[in-house]
Amino acid sequence: MMSITPAASPAWQALQTHAKTMHQITLQDLFAHDEQRFDRFSLSLNGLLLDYSKNRITDETLQLLLNLAEATQLPQMREALFTGEAVNLTEGRAALHTALRDPRRDGAVGGDMTILPQIHAVLDQMQDCVQRIREGDWKGFTDEPITDVVNIGIGGSDLGPLMVCEALRPYAHPRLRMHFVSNIDAAHLLQALAGLKPQTTLFIIASKTFTTQETLTNAHSARRWFLEQGGQEEDIAKHFVAISTNPRAVSEFGIDPANRFGFWDWVGGRYSLWSAIGLSIAISVGMDRFRELLAGAHAMDQHFRKAPLARNMPVILGLLGVWYHNFLGATAHAVLPYDQPLHRLPAYLQQLDMESNGKSVDRQGRAVHYSTGPIIFGEPGTNGQHAFYQLIHQGSHLIPCDFLAPCQSHYPLGEHHEMLLANMLAQAEALMQGKTQEQVAHEMQEAGHSPAEIAALAPHRVFAGNRPSNTLLFPKLDPKTLGMLLALYEHKVFVQGVIWNINSFDQWGVELGKQLARQVLKDLRQDAPPSPHDASTQALIQTVRRYRQS
Ligand code: F6P
């Protein structure tokens, strides 16, 4: 892989020049002069429709962005991803989450014949466990079937499974309640345990490394709770399973090696829901549905790998982000699912995107002088509308939005879903069209306002419009569609990482805080000898110590 400086490429410079002309063109103009705009700027795959026509782009913009993709070797890097090259340079690892959804039981992945059989062996192990739990054959220490499953994990070992279990709740097994504990705050664990019976509870300890402080602390506390509530040491095997790449630590914790579901260092934490980390999903919705989720992701993988760049959904989404962040001054991106079951999608995408592309040195270790990963935020519609949309409509930031919605709900009730969809479509339209001073004045006049009132209030009621968005529509949120959607975002993040020439697969930025927390934990003890800290941290430590004594 050659060393690339994207901002020095002619393609980048051409985009800078082009951005100056695009600053003067509005979305309203673009639609007014082009009746085919929706047809030209939309794509669909297996029922998943991406409308990207409400973006501040022309054919020329797209062509220039595609030139940048070629200049930064996106096609070559994409192939390197799929064939298991060590794209995660700083850790010398491949990032082969795409292999996890490959339906072939054998064959080569990048020349390696061992990968697919290993993946399918774990899937078979999961299938056996899932079946026994769902059919009531996995019995607890009083010979009763499992009713509650508690997944203990954090980051990628929590957000993906939690988000998918919530999204696919309409498919959930009626006897099995799923619980997720991630925070080291005991409130999280104790609230989850309240009302649970140890004899019918199964704990999944999900941790790639099996060294994560939060997960191990929660796991030990859960184990203690289990023993205090009547479970015996010899019952642990029936009530604790682990998902990890670290067999030694799993055994040391006391979990039966037969109850460990393995995966591999080439599965990044935030890309791991497709591996055994997805066990809680499979328990909840069944192995067939889990395989449908994988199939959806695989369909998107195939599309990403094979479709021409100009008709490639993840490529288009990635390039649009680059356009806004590097050439039109945006720093944030909103993800707005109009579907309550997708309520944890924004949190999941925050980790996926911000942990992947929150970098400021390039793949060669040089400081970058252009912006990289955006701030991702969002809430399900319509809640966000009554909270932060004000800023998106009238604030001083440019915030591109993704609207997502199923056209049919799993929860039909009166006109609720039509109203939900109407709100979403109206928001995207309002962001684009805005409302001029003349329109506002006219409306106020019709409503009987005086000229003085109109002069005073009209400026506050004007919407500049010209605010871009993508809309993703699909018939219904089923496992396959969800798989496609999630893989779409994974590849979008990858595309952007390639264009910015950063490593999307490491996360060194989380380490310093972890390291310092170990020292601060010691310093919080009442009898701790003084240790060097800045004056602020020192004073805060002293205050915590004082307050904890009172
Ligand atoms: O702290 C960040 C991180 O390493 C994430 O990337 C990861 O998903 C999470 O911690 C949990 O890690 P593990 O699965 O090893 O417990």
C-alpha cells in the first residue's frame, strides 16, 4: 500500500475549487432545474432505498469525489479489506468481519482455507446452545429452563447486541428476557439483577480481551450474586458462558472451556456482533434469524465489493460525508431513525464511526491537516424533533442528516405509523426547502399580524433551508434488512477512513484514560499517599475523599 496524502492530490484541490462554486447553488435550485434528480441520485438494493438527491451535489461534484476515491486507492484498499490483508497497520491485523457473514462453509478467504471452517464451527456451537436454551433443554441448577439472559460486556461487546436485540424485538422468543449490563456503575448491574432468579438466569460474559475492567468487575459481582442467591460453584457451568478470544482468562474466571465461544483477533470489537458476540441476539431471535442478519450484511458486502463506485451505496454515503466535512465545513452528522425499535442505532453508530475514524494521524503516523471523523449523534424520530432539530433547522452549523424508516411497522396501531413517516418526510423537505422572509411575511399577514409585528418577528421565523439529508427507506425492519443497513454503515466508515488515509481499525485514544484511572483509583483511597496530579485533579480527588467520609 503506497503512502498517500489526500489533501495534496489534484482530486482534492479540484474539489476545493468546485466547493467555491457550489456555495452559491442551493438545493432548491438544483431540484428546480432537474426533474430527473431523484432518479439519478438514488440507489436501491433488495428493497433498501437510498435517496441521496437532497444533497448539495451535481454530477460534477460526484465525479470529482469519485476521482478522489480513485486517487486514494479505494478500490485497492477495499480488496485488501476483503482478502484479509493487515489493514489495521498499528496492530498488524486484518479486519475480516466480512468473512463472518460469508455463507460458504469452506473455501479460501484471501488464500487462507482455515478461516471459513473456523467461523462455521463457532456458528454451529452457537446453534446448539441457542436451540437448547430456546427449547427449554438448557436447565439451571433446579432443573428449570432459562428465562433471563444477562449479557455483560461493554463497547462493541454490548452496543451491537443490545441495539440488534432491541431492533428485532418483534422476533424475540416469548419466554426469554434479555438484559444488558455494561456500565461499571453498580446501578446498572443491580437494576438488571433486581427481580431475577439465579436458577433461571444465564450470564453471558462478552469480552474480546477478557481484561476489560468494567466487564470483569461486573462479571465477578454477578458471580458473587449467583453464589449468594443459592447457586453453588459446581452450578456455574450451567449459568455462565463466555465469548472471548482469551481462553486462559475465561478458565481462570471459572467458566467451563466447553462454554466458551471463541472468535479471532481479526474481528474488531465494534465489528463483532456478527461473531459469537452476537450470541444474545441469536438466543433472542433464534439462529435462523441470526443467519438472516448475516445474509443481509453479506448482500451489502457483495454490493460494496462489486458495484461500480458510482452506483455503490457505501461509497456514495462515504463520499458525501467527505464532501461536507472537508469541503463545506460540516463537523457533525445526525442519524435519525424513525423507528422506535432502532432507538439504540445512533449510540451504536457513535462507536462504529467515532472510534474508527476519530484519528488525527494518518496511516504513516503523520499529523493530518484536514478534518476526519465527524461527531455522530441522533435520537429516534419524533423525539429528536422536540429536542435538537431546532439547531439543525436554524442553527449556525451545517449538519447533514440520515433519515431512516421502515414503511410498515411491526406495531400497527391506528394512524401512528403514517404520522411517524409523514413527520420524517416533512422534516427532510423542510430542511431542504426552508421558508423565505416573503413567505413568512405573507403567512403572518394572512393571520392578521400588523406590519410592525411582521417586521419584528419575521426574521426569527425564516428558515434558510438548503440543509442536506439522505433518506433510507425499506419495507419492514426484518433481520436481513437490518444486516444490510449495518454493513452499509460499516463500509461507509471504511470508505471515509481510506480517503482520509487513517487506520479505522485501532483505538489507541481510549487507552490513556484507562491507564490514569488505575492510578486515580488508588488515590481515591482515604489513606493513599499523595501522588503527582495537576492542581485540578488533585483538588477533585480530595473533594471526593472528603465527601465520601461525610
Ligand atoms: O475501550 C474500547 C474497547 O476496546 C472497544 O473497542 C471494545 O469494543 C471494548 O473496549 C470492549 O472490549 P472487550 O470486548 O475486549 O471487553
